Amino acid sequence: MIRFLAFCLLVLTARAAEPATLRAFVLGDWGWADPEMERRYPVVRQNAELQRAVAKAMAERAARAPIAAVLTTGDNFYPNGVRSADDPRWRTSFEEVYVAPSLQVPWVAALGNHDHDVTAQAELDYASRSKGRWVMPARYYAHHFPAADVRVLVLDACSLSDRWNREFFTVKGQAEAAAQWRWLEAELAKPARWKVVVGHLPLKDHGFHPKEPEYVQRLVPLLERHRVQLYLNGHNHHAEFLREKGVAYVTCGNGADLYREARRGASVSKQAMAAHVSMRRFVGAGSTTSRAGNHRYEVVSERHEDGGRMRLCLSHLLLANESTGRRAEFACCAMHF
């Protein structure tokens, strides 16, 4: 009996020591649904239909494999953000679209340039009354998933760009930017098994929007120096996966729309062609694997048919530390026409 109890204790201890897995969705550039605007503007109606289709695919996948959170890469509401915590767009573009029980999880949200158009404060105000579903305690902040020891640092990337921040060159703008950079360096220095940085602006992709030189020059060395495993961005409306010097760079900006170049595959420029090719590769069925040191990066895709008009795909980026067994899974919502 004593040996049996000792064996049971050993099994329970081993199971308790198994590394936890974090499953989360990543969604960017998504908030179009608004019945009134859909009646007036065909492009809004088109993008709103795509947003609802992506939401349906997310709900179906999350019902089979529950998720812990949704991470947004910004541009949460088009075309000009929301005006207040009482704006009806919260209901039409968020609550009524992502209504499935499987999606009632914390949405760890970043701000994009469209969210700043009227007032970004509205999204912070809504967070304070959403009972934990909309997470945005500040314009930039840290969010920790303790079970898997995943530390997510959410940037207010547009405030760090002279292109998107109208006050960038003012005394106030410079002081706020300097404070955010200091905060980021301090947060990156804290230990975590997984370090994830979310910012709306791209660092490495081949999309339509150009890079922000100062943002890239300052942020990339920080990610490399502090061994950040994953950087997530939106802004460019396609899906792309790149890996460089141990950092995985994922663009997920097609939660409701693909830029025209990516949608039709037109080779308008080398950048547009590269974006289209990478998007096709990202949403293709099957998987691709690459390694950097002890970390394995695997992209696994599954398709969802929607009325024969398009294919929706949830591409799962699996990050695994092969020496410790720790895993993190991020499902990026992609569309392919």
C-alpha cells in the first residue's frame, strides 16, 4: 500500500510539473461591422461580412480547442476609432460579432493609428467597465499569463512614430515617447519563459505600408538583446511570418480586410508581390517548421470554407522550447480569396 501511494504521489507530482500551454488568438485591423454604415457604404458592408466570417471561424476553432485570450494588434475600430465607452460601435463591432461562448475570454488589446483618430481614451474607459473582457489598463502595458509564464508587452506603437503621432515633435510628445521607451526596457529586463511584444506597426514584413525608421532602429535591437521570442503587429492587411536572429515576426492585420494587392495577387510592386506570396504561404494547408537555438517555430494551418466565396484559415504559430518543453500557441486569423 505504501509503495502504491508513493507511486500515485510521483505521478501526480510529474503531472503538476508538466509545462502549461497557452493558446491565444491574434487578430488585427478588424472592427468594421456597423449596420447603419453598411447600408450606406458597400466597402463597409464587404469588410463587415469578412469580419463576421473570421469571427465564425475563430468561434468554431476555440470551441474545439479553448483559448485563454485574444491578442489584438490594433486598428480595433474603423474608420475612426470609437468616441467613448458608450459608443454604439462597441455593441455592433465587438460584442455582437464575437458573441460565441468560446470567445468570452480576455481581449488583450493594442492601439492602432485608427484608434487614435478621435480619442484612444475611449478604449481605456471601456476596459474599466468590461469586467475583464477588454484589457487595456493604459495605452501601453504588460499582461502576464502566469500558468505558462508568458509575458506580453503591449506598445502604443503609433505614439512612437512621427508619421502617426501629431504631437511627436512637441515637448509633450517627446517626453511621452521617452517614457514609453524607458518602460519597455525595464519590462524586457524582467525574467519570463516567453516574452511577446505587441505593436501595431510592422518591423520586418513586406506589406503596403512603409516602415517607421526610428521605431525599427530602436525596437529591433531591444528585441534581440532581451531574447524576445515573438513580435506581433498589424497595420498591413495580410498575414506573414518571418524569423530573424531568434525573433519571430508575425504580421496579422487581416481580421476583416485584405489590401487589394494581396487580394488579387497583382504585382503592383515587389513589396506587394512579396506580401501576397507570404500570405499565400501562411494560409496554405499543412505546416512549416524552423528552429533557432532551443526554440522551434512551427506554422500549422487549417482551412474553413465559407459559401465557396473565400477560404478562411487559422494559422497556428507554435513556439516550443525543446529543452524545457514549454509551449505557446498563437492562432492568427487569415483570409484567402
